[in-house]
Amino acid sequence: MPDSFSLDCRDCPRLAGFLDQVRLDHPGYHALPVPVFGDAAAELLIVGLAPGMHGANRTGRPFTGDHAGIILYRTLHEFGFASQPTSERADDALVLKNCRISNAVKCLPPQNKPLPEEIRRCNRFLAAELRQRPPRVILALGSVAHQAVLMACGLKRASCKFGHHAVHALPSTGTSPEGIRLYDSYHCSRYNTQTKRLTEAMFQAIFRDIVAELQPR
């Protein structure tokens, strides 16, 4: 199994079969693995869970076209990481600056719940991303993304505990460079934002710290 991302990946039979059905039900949807989006040399990498059915799975761009992307792209724009506050289509004019966005799992899972073995199998893409283009800061949106980052860095699950606005200095390992800081946030899902588990003010507070972290050394 190669580590380089491919739109043709079918390494997870359950996910590949599900996407086959989604393409039949929604012929205009992307319904393939969703690639990383943003600045290849970015110092900030944002990691989500997986493409949403009517968001990234439809458009082919992470967090684009659904509710989860509303607060994310608005915040990225406010803090200078995005050229505009909305992301509706993969062919719009949006440009990310010093930021790129990925997911722990590249394919849409049924009920938005990837299986543990699917997370493990897909993790090689995130690990390759960190080796080839190491960021200074990673923002994990949710506990699944947090654990996927640790796995990609060759770290044990117990080495860093997930917590909203927690910050972890990741040790250097054979699969990740020294000096990466991992920030945690609740996922910006519709459920979390509508129940106020994650408010815009809470999200902005994390980004203020990230901006300060990325000031020239």
C-alpha cells in the first residue's frame, strides 16, 4: 500500500463500497477520497474527522459546502489564513494562506463513523503528510483527529490526552520532526456549535493562541 494519496484508493472495502453506492444515488457528487486542501508549505495543519456526506464528499474539498465549514472558514479568514470567509465549491476563489486542511479518514464513512481499522489503514497518508511537509502547529478537530495525529507521529494514545484548548508539545519520533505543537478543539460540527459545546468565541481563542505560536522565532 503506497503512502501517497490517490483518488483511486479502495483499501477499505466498506468505505469503497459505500462510495460506490453514493455515486449511484448522487451522480454529481465527488464521492471519492478527498485530498488535502491549502498551502503546501503551511505552518498550520488542521485535521478533521472525515468528509461529510453533503459537504466535502459532495464538493471534493475539506469542510466545503456544509455546516461544519461555516465557523471554520469564517475563523480562518478572520485570522488571516483564508482569502475569503466562505467555502462553498471546490472551484471558487478561496485560497488558504500558511494553512492546509486534511482529515483523519479521507473517505466518507457510513453515519460519519469510521471503524478503528479504517482509521489505522488511512493513517499512513497523514503520516506521510507530516514527514514530507512538517507543520509547526497541528489543530486537531475532535478526539478522533487527535488520536490520528498521535498515531501518525508514532506516539501512544496515552501520551497526550484530548481536551478542548489543550496544547501538547509533541516529542520527536522516527516519523515526526521535533517541535510540532498539537492544539485540540471540539469539532466544529453542527451538533457542537448548535448546542454551544463549541462557541465561536471558544474557537477564536484557540486561533489567537495559534497565531501567537506562529509568530517568527
